[in-house]
Amino acid sequence: MLRCRDNSIYTGITNNLDKRIGAHMSGNGSKYLRGRLPVELIYKEDFSNKSSASKREIEVKKLKKKEKELLIKSANQL
């Protein structure tokens, strides 16, 4: 998950995190992020395959922002 300049949270999947964040930061990533740069990586999960990652992405996208913030906070306390 990425925190945007406007404090919104963007959720997505990739098989190369550094490359994807670079694409977002250069304006070549998601249209959603283009007007909300810069972004900061605030949370990530690793999966062994795209199917599992996609299923989790859908679950996370369904969360309300407050629930996402709790997920981020709980991960940072580990």
C-alpha cells in the first residue's frame, strides 16, 4: 500500500516493487496516483504466486480506510 500526498491509500500488486514504485513516481504508473505524488510505501505483504496476491488485493481494497490504517499500524508494531 502506498500513502499519497493527499493522505489517500493506494493498493496494488506487483512482482517488482522497486520498479513499480519508480513507475508511479515518474508518472507512468496508475492514473489514480498521477495527481497524488509523491507516494510513500507504508505496507506490503509477500505472496508466492499472482493468484494469492490478487485475492488478497481484493480483500484489502474492500476494507474501509480506518481498517486499512489498523492493518498498517498492527504490522508496524511487530
